[in-house]
Amino acid sequence: MIEDYGLTDLGFYGPRYTWSNGRGPCYIVWKRLDRGLTNDNWLSSFLATTISHLASTGSDHSPLPMEITVRQNSFKKYFRFLNCWVKNKSFMPLVQEVWNSPINGSAMWIFHQKLKVLSSSLSKWSRQQYDDIFQKPKEFEQKVKEAEEKWAASNDHGDRQNLHDLHAQYTRHLKLHKEVLK
């Protein structure tokens, strides 16, 4: 199946086996059931991806953390966008609130559930905070043009102030857009 789908086993560092039936001497079975598989597209985008087998605690499977080394120009915009998130004053309080919420179960279950809730919460938060970062500069560019025309026609101080405010918002959205695309 692995060869049929053009996948490659990434190999591993650490203990040889990832699963045990947990039975006593003479009946215990050890297997490497869990694997990190990837395709050529992934490997061309990420210089080095490594899988480590950690000791199993609280489960019959070993955790398999993945370490990824990103190629210089690949997927940079996602990391830059994450950097924009971290700079936002409401980011860390949201993460702390989600992470500190009580969840019952085994350690791995709790970890899994918190990641699920955090992912969902950050997705909603991002839409509220940033909306569509690629559309906003276009919207504000048009608003600035309309405000310039209005101020030019009226020469009113209020219209000038409105133009100044819109221009500041336009610049902020352009900076965010540029930082993500950089």
C-alpha cells in the first residue's frame, strides 16, 4: 500500500517499537505499528522531517512528535501570519484560557482535546480579528479613493479627518497583507 500510493516511510529516532500489548513475560508483543509517511511533494517542500518515538506513558502507543525543517521560501506566509497572531494582545489570553480549561481523562486524551478546542477557538478568533486579510486592502483602497474625491469636492474639515482615518486603516491592512505575503 505504501509503495502503491507513492509514500515514503520517514524512519525514526528512539525506541524501536511503538506499541505493546502490555502482557507479562513470555506473552508480551512489541510492534512498530505507528509510522510517519510522506510523499515527494512534502519532501521537496520540507528539507528534513524527522519522527521520534517517545516512551509510552498512559497509553499502549508511543507518541510520535514530528520535527519539520522548512525550506527557505516555502510556506513562509503561514509562519508570518502566526507571528501576526502572537503580536496581537488578545492572542495569549485566548490560548491561556483554552489551555487552562478543565478536561477529564488520560493525559493524551486531555492533550488531544485541548489541541482540538484551541484550533477551533483560534480559527474563530482569527476570522474576528483579521477577517479576510487579502480582501481588506482592496476594500480600503476604494474607500480612500471615494473619501479623497469627497474631500476634494467639499474641502470640509470633517471629510479631511475621515480621509485621514481611512488612510490609516488602509495602511494597517496593507502592512498586515505585506507581512503575510513577504
